[in-house]
Amino acid sequence: MSASQGRTTTAVKLVLLGEAAVGKSSLVLRFVNNDFEENKEPTIGAAFLTQKCTIGERTIKFEIWDTAGQERFASLAPMYYRNAQAALVVYDITKPASFIKARHWVKELREQATKGIVIALCGNKYDLTVNDEAEEDSGEVSETSKRKVSVNEGQTLAEEEGLMFFETSAKTAYNVNEVFLAIGKKIPEASQNGGANPSRGESQANGRIDLSAPVSSEDSNACAC
Amino acid sequence: MSDNETGDTSTDVFHDAKANVTGEEVTQDKTESETVDKDEAFKDVVSAEAEESHETGSLEPAIESVEVEEGDNDTATIKSSKADIPVEGTRTEETDGTITSKVETETEQPAEHREVIANQIQEEHENYPNEIIDDDAERVVSPVEEVQQLSTSSAPAPAPEAAPEAAPAEVLDDPQESIVSSFDSASMVKHSEEIPPLPLRDQPVYINMEDAVEPKAAVKSFKQWFNLKLKSVNNSREVLTPATTLDQEEFLRELGDIENFDLLVSRLNRNNRDLFSKSDKDRQVLNTGATTLRMTFNEIKTGIQYTNNESLIKSIDWEFWSLVCNDYTEVVNTRHDQLIENITDGIPKELRGMVWQLMTNSKSFSLEELYRTLKLEDSPFEKAIKRDLARTSFVTTSEVKNKIDDLYEVIKTYSVFDPEVGYTQGMAFITVPLLMNMGSSEAFCMLVTLMKNYGFRELFMPSMTGLHLLLYQFDRILEDIAPDLFSYLQRSGVRSSMYATQWFLTLFGYKFPLDMVLRIFDIVIAEGLQSVLKFAVNLMLKSKDHILQLKFDDLVSFLKEKLFYYYLIKTDIVQEESNPSLMTGFQRELKSITLESYRLDDFVRDAMKVELLPLNLKRYEAEYEEIHRLETEREEEMETLRTSNGQLTREIRKLESAYAVLNREHVDVANEMIQGKVLIANLQDENKSLEAEVADLNLRVASLEKELSEQKPDRKGSATSMSSGVELSSNLEMEVKKTMERNLEVMEENRGLEEQLSLLEGEYDSLKKELEELKITHKDLKHRWGSLRKVFGE
């Protein structure tokens, strides 16, 4: 269906998740249009955008679903992350609650989304803390800092869950392209065209046990009596 | 596939039915421009599949229907005494008596009209039942669609304007011509032949709930007609309408209820039902509210008159709107189509707030009082609301900018008032239009009413069931009306929730300027929340051809961003094409898109041409609820399965470790066993060798025994066979004798020797004695020798 692109183009369905007003749409806007708007409209439902970028030999076409952040839109989210090969879980480094929410999203993705989904954790609004000089060195959250979620906290979560981790600023474009490029690099070449059609392959390989797998400790001498 | 086909057919019918409605209206309405409009519209909707084979003879029944109306007018004038429709006495002085009386006479007509038509139908059926059946067998027509058509097609009758009344002769003069001139396709005229105009129209005479008298005659005749239809339906092979699958009684009951065929009436009745379900006190409060609102009508009118703005004064149909304000229910019942038309054209801006509130029965002093109290309370959503209001361009760029504090208060107070809903992004889009047209406390009342009575609450509830329901209904309607489009979207993997969510949550406010949203609000308030589906479906239909050419990603962005461009005035589209940026462009675009850049009237009018039957909507709702129920069940099941899966996983792990232990034990045992086996093998070998030895030995024993037994008979044999062994035995005997003799000799000799020995012993003894003696002598001698030596030595 979406195979109009050349062979080397990999279509990657990517979904953005995170609490309201952490800057999901702004990150996408920065990545797709290299633009920034203060007071971006709240997203209702979800927005869809595409962007191509070249990584080495490959062209990756990101099909980005930018979801609405408010809690009650969560019932719509599964439709967007189903079949996604990549997810960007965003939080606001000045809002601890958004980090907790990010944790939840990661958990939900691990339980519900496609196995092997590439997840990047993104602490956004880095620009707000750039002026805090002290925290740069210590990595600790100082009393006066606007930063409420330390780099360590983010890194720890990322390590625990096997996520990529970035702190970004959609406003200054800091690390924004890097996030998407890193995701692109992690997408295996084999998964081409996967995200184009959410209706395809509704397989949810979530938490299933493969009963058909052979038991390794089979004994060949078993009971000859 | 067969599903699609039936869908197709019903679509055709749907279109045809609509065309027919339009046609009827045109016969009534003499305005030139209107005719042209409708004509165009008609061309739009009549599908290419319209059959032409029915052209001949199709006009005849149409004429009949005109005659009916004529006769109807006659009877009306004769039996003018019948006035079973109560007219509320709360009219303002503004309404002049002539209108009142006119309304009264007009209201009588539907009843008469009904009877006449009902009789007519019965006659018709008696006369041509076979024809109808044949016709039906050929053309698959769903009874539901027909009834819908009937209910609307006969609708204009109750509100005949002065013109038709004055000139019925004209109509009679050449009805054929007038019809032909109005429409040049036969298919829809054919329809009026197929379906006799049915007496459903009288049913909206639900002035108050108490007065809702069942129109028995109509139902009776309707049932006759329906049974006839049902028979024909059963006769035709290919038809599978809901009627055949539904319980017939149930279906009849549903068909007998006008509410199922008219959103406007359905909405009104729900509002009224709600009003009458309230306690007397509450109702009185609402009535007082309404009365207060009505009084402002004069103020508004005089206010406008003072401005001396002639065009403004003339642009408003004061007479009509005063009727609406005085008794909305009555206007719905008596001037149904005029009302819809006027609302479609937009409620005058000056009257909008008042009309809305009167339609919804929202104004309540006690609720306003509550608003003022709750306003002071804190809400957990305060921050979120503030943040969203500041970044919602619908708010920041509209006229309501000055009322942003009120907006915040209303939304915040609502979140306190209804903590279960709290605050949902998108609420601002609903509240802004209200605040544009009324005070903040009134807006709060209306917000509460919309939430409670209009189903907005379900839309904004955390579970968003209302949204999912609308999306489902949207899907089903689209599937009915444009199955090709629907299946194309399905195949492309584009779900309605991907693009239509924001339409429904914001009543299109997310993309449209406020003016458009206000017009959508007019319809929604008159017809209910589900009428947004009309707008949604219409937009899809208008861009259908374009959509069918798009691929997935273009498809989504088109549906989300550009679907509305159909109603943009051309120049804007060109401008937009040159600047294809989607999101960034939007805010600027919003500012540039003013009322003038959209063909607003067309947008609303086209949407209103989309027919939605409450009956179908209800059916879809039931379907959705069933699906939803199953889904929840499935989810619950999934959940229990997941937990039991977890438990089982743990159990498996436990069992696996136990298994590992057992396995190790097993290996040990097996090893032991192997050793044992080796041992056994060795023993067996040993055993074998021993056995062999034993056998060998046995053999040897046997052979020895044999040998032995052989030897014995030998000896016996030698003894018995003397002849052969005489010599041997005599020899032996001789030898024995010799040996014995010798033995004797030896014994003799031995005796002699023994004697000699004893002699010798004796000799030995004497010798011994001699030796002793000698020894003694020797000793003596020795002794002597010693003494001698002594002597000599010395």
C-alpha cells in the first residue's frame, strides 16, 4: 500500500506518548518543519506527520503519530502505538509528574506494544535549565533550579528498561534530530513498510509464553526400563 | 461482498428518497432561487443508478398526491372547528393576533390531511396491491427508508403558506407540468408512485408530553401498508432488510414513532421528556427562566430598531422567531420544515443566545445561583485549564478573548460541579460559542444542559464512550452511504478515530473559525449532538473522489487538514497549495480564514441534506453498545487470562525448577542403574562362564560315570567269562599265592629277626651293663690316674 517509495526506504511508524504539555507536538514540529511555536495548541485526538531522513545507505520515512497527552485520551492511544516500530516517550524535566507518567507509558508499551519496539525516552524543555550552571557539573538537582528531574533519574530509567535516553529542547533544537536519527539507526532493516498499515498483522505478542519451545534439559537416557 | 451490495442499494434508495423530499418542497415553494438551489441539490444527490425504466406512467400518482393536498385544504376549511392542539397562553404582546389565529387554523390541517391521505392509501392498496408488490420485487426498497421518506415527504403539508392556499387552482391546473419542470429525472417521481404518501406527518403533534395522543388511524393504516410491504419483501428473493430480521412487532412499534425518523422531533421530545421528568419546582424554575428570556426578545428587537439598521431589521424574520421563542414545541409541530430551513440558514446572531436557551430549556435561576457559589471553589484542573486556554487559538484569536476570564470560570466551575468529568481538552471549544451568545452564568446552565441532556457528558467523560459511539455511528453511516469510500479507508488502515476525533470533540472548532462552529451549534442544539455526523459525512462525501485516489499518509493528512478546503473559496486553496506546511501554517491560516473564505451557507445546507434517521442511529448505538460490551468482556477476560497466565507462568517456573531437580535425581538414578546394569552384565557373564563350567563338569562327570559304568561291566564280564580270563586269574591267584607265601616267608624271617633283635637287645643290655661297669672302672681308673699324676707331679 505504501510501497511507492524505493527499496531502500524504510517506513517507520513512530508514536509519541507523554503527559499533556510536555512538548510532544513541539518536538515533532521541530523535527519535521524545523520550527517552534510558543503556546502550541493542545492536540485533540492525534496528529499525523511524516518526515524522511537519510541514515547511511538507508532512507527512513518516519510516520509520526503525535497523540493527545491528556490522561483521558489514553483510551485512544493503543490504536496509535499498535504496530508502531518506535515510540518516543516524552516528559518535561521541570515536571516530576510527567516523569512518572513517562514511566507508565514505558510500562504500557512493554506490555501492549509490538515486541522489539524501539523506545526512546526524552526529557524535554532542556532550554529551561541551561542557565543553571551548578547542575551541569554535579548532575544533582539544585534547590533553585527549574529542573525537577535529574539526568541521573532519566538515565536510570532508560537503563532499567533498555531505552535510549536524550534530553532535548524543541525550542533550541537541542538533540531533537539526534533522537530521531538514533531511533532510525536502531530500526532493523528487515522491518520495512511495517508501520504503514495498522490493520495489518494485529499480532500482539505481549507476555505470551511459548509452550511449543523445546525443553532444553531433555535427557536422552530417559528410562529404558 | 454481499454486504456491500445491500449497502449500495440502500444508498440508492436513500438518495432517491431525499430527492423526492426536495421535490415535494419545490412544488410548495414558489421562490425561484430556492427552486434552482433544490434542483442543483437534487442533481447532486440523485445517483447515476437512477432507473429510467419507470419514467412512463410515473407521473400519475404524483398528480394524485397534489390532489390530495388540494382536497385537504378543502376539508380543512370545512372542519375548522377541530382544535386539539393546545396553544400556550404565554405569548408576549409582540405576537399579533393574526399569527396566532393562523397558527391555530393551520394546526388543524395535519389531522385532516392525515385522514384523507390514510383513506387514500387504503384505497390505493386495495386497487393496486399487485402492482406495488411487483414493483418491490424488482426494486429493493427497505421499508425503513421508505417510511423515512414518507415522513418527510408529507411534511410540508401541515405548513402550507399563504401562497398555495390562495392558488390551489394553479397547482391543480397543471401539476404535471410543474413537477416536470422542477425535476427532469423520473426516478424520484416514480418513487412517489411506489410509496403512497403516508400519514406520519401528524405525529409530531407532541405539544406536551401529556398531549401526546397516539394517532390511531394513522397507525392502523400504516400497519396495513406495512404488512403489505412485508409480504412483498418476503416475496422478493434478494432482499434482506432489517424488517425480516427484526421482531415484527418491535419493528412496527418503532416505525409507528415519528421520533425515529426526525432528529429535530426526537431531540425536542427528549428535551421535553427531561423537562417533565423534573419535579414541579424545578420545572417552575426552568419556566421562569424561559419567561425571562422571552421578555428579552422585545428588548433585543427594540434595540435593533433603534439602530435604524434597515438591512439588519429586514434580514430577521421577526415573526417567525417570535413564534419560536414563544413556543418552540409548537413551531416544531406546525412549521417543521420552515424551522429546519431557518435554522439551516443560521439563527440570527442577535437572537441566537436566547433561542438556544429556549430550545434546550437551560436557563435556571437556581443553577445560576449554584454557579456563583461553585465559582469560588478550587478545582484540581485549574492549572491545566489555564494552560490550555492560553494555547488554544480558537480562544485566543476569537472575539471571546475579552471573555477569557469568564471562559476560565465556566470551565473551572463545571469541573467542580461535575468532578466525574472534570476537565477535558476540547471543552473550551464547546464553551466559547455559548459565551459568545450569553452571560457566563447562563452559559454555565447551558453547558450543564448540553452535558446532561445532549450527551456531551459521555463525550468528555474519561472513558469517552460518547466519542467512541459517534465514531462508530459515523463509520456505519459512511458504510451505508458510501460503501466504496468506507471500504477504501478500511483497506488503507485509516480509522475514523484518526481524523474525526477532533471534529466531534470540538464540534469542528479545532479547524473551523468560530462563525462556522456557531452554525454547527445551531443545528446541534436543534437536532442533537448526533447531527454533527451530518457535517462529518457530508465532508467525506464531497471529497470522496479525491480521497479514493490518496495513499495512506496523504490520506490521513488530507482528512485531518484539507477535507474542509472543499468549502474554501478557490483563491484560498491556491494560496494554500503553494504553502503546504501543515501544522505551522495552521495558526496563520486560521487567522487568514475568515467567514468570507468559506462557503459557510453551502457547508451547512449540504450537511443538512444528509439524512440521518434516529431509528438507524439508535440501531447503531445498540450495535455499538453490544460491541462495547463484548469488548469490555473480552478485555476483562484478557485481564483474567493475563493474571492467570502470570500465575501459571510462576507455576511453570516452579515446576521447571522442580523438574530440574527431578531431572538431576533422575540422572543420578540412571547412572546408578547403569552401573548396576554393568554389574549385572558382568555377573551374567560370570554366571555364563560358570554355567559353562558346570556344564562342562557335568559332561565330564557324565563321561566319567559312563567310563565308570563301562569299567564295572568289564570287571564283571571278566569274572563271568572265565574261559577267556582263566589264565589271567590263575596267574593272578598264583601270584597272590606266591605273594602270600612270600609274605609268610617274610613273616617267618621277620620273626626270626625279631628274635635275633631281642637277643641283640639283651646282648645290648648286657653290654650296656658291661659299659656301665667299665665306665665305673674307667672312673676309678681315672681317679687313680689323677692320684698317680699327683704323686708323680710332685
